[in-house]
Amino acid sequence: MNKVVRILAFALMIGGALTTASCGDKGSDPQAQPQTAAISGQISPAGSVTTVTATDASGKTTTATPGSTGAYSFPGLAPGAYTLTFAPAAGYTAPASLPVTLAAAGTTAPAVTVAVAPASASFSANGVPVTPAYIFSQVFFGDRTLTFSVSPGGAPGPTVSIDLDGVTPAVGTYSLTGSLTDYEATYNDANYQSYFTLGNNNGATRSGTLVITNVNASLRRFSGTFEFVGFGTNNAGVYVSARITNGVFTNLSY
């Protein structure tokens, strides 16, 4: 009888140990597996953002690239709070960052509309930096004229005007000292004195270059750099010159 009791007690002890081990095996519990979901969203217009970055509360980042339609997705993220940031394509302004809370079932972020970046320009006149407040791209007599001025209407200056040969810009390097029917540039100072790349130089060396670095045909915007020396004659009949350097313009419409 005692032997039977001992056998039963031993069997019960082994069964209890196996039950405890089975309950403690988290690998077999589906609810113990890490849960993930996806953040998805839409960028408009398509192509205006190159990458989207999701940053969690700990600072860990994950990057996604929008597709051809502007849609993007972050699969496999842990539910929680994220901040989305957007890297704009050339010619666009970076959208504001977007806070998103990822739910267990997944989350669709609010749609993001990206604005075209405004035109900007700067140059130095005889070594003095100038930031124009008025930037124009206009067509006169079949040619395009670019105007960068601190004053509306272009006078008094400082004002730079550059005449292109034709209406539609193309990437390339262009001399500003060719002829009156080619590319040329003018500088007007605050005293209404004008200086021309093709003005009377009294024998001085002419120089001037326009470089169109980028043309975005879909946005009809272009960017570039310029530098030149302008020549003129003042009210006393004295030959004068002005040197324009560090000229830059971006996102100018055409």
C-alpha cells in the first residue's frame, strides 16, 4: 500500500512540473510576440518629397521613400507616438513635421501638400552684399529678362538685370559680353548710375558669365549663378565701372 501511494505521489509531482514548464514557455504564447503595425500616408504633388522619416519617442528613426503616386508606408513599426519629417525635392519647401500615433490596427497619417519654394536671389556689388526684395522674370520682344532689385520697378538700385537670348532657359554657361542680340547684363546703383557689360569700357577687359544650373520643366522654374563687370560714363563724362560677384538665383519662374 505504501508503495502505491509513493508511486501516485511521484506521478503527481512530475505532472505538476510539466504543467508549470508549459505555462512558463512564452515562446508558444502568440500574445507574447512583439506586435507591429504600419503608418501610411500620401504626399501631393507626387515627386515633391524624396524621403519621409519616422522618429519614435526614443529617437529611433526609420526612412521610407514615396512611390510614383506620392504614397508612402512604414510597415513593421511598434504602436506608439511618432514624428514624421519630410525631405523636399529640389524646388519645393519642406513641409512641417507631423505627429502621428500608430494604433495596433495601423494608422493613416493626414495627407501632406507640399508648396513650391519661392524665388530668391543675392549678389554683391563692388563687394557689398545685396539681397533683392523684388525678383522678376519677364519677356520683352521675344527675349527673357531677369531683374533682381531692392526697389519695385528696378530703380533706384541696387538692381541687376540680365537679358537672355530667347524665352525658355536651358542648362549651360553663357557669356554676358557677346553682343546686343545675345546675353548681356546691366547694373543700376542707388544714384541711378547704369553699368553695362557691353557699355563703353575705355579699353578695359570685359567679363561676365551666366550659368544656368537647373531647369525644372514640370514646375517651370530655373536656378543659376552670375558675375560680371559693368561699364558706364558718369555725369562728369568720366568712365566708371562696377563689379558684380557672388550672384545666385533659385526657383525663378519662366
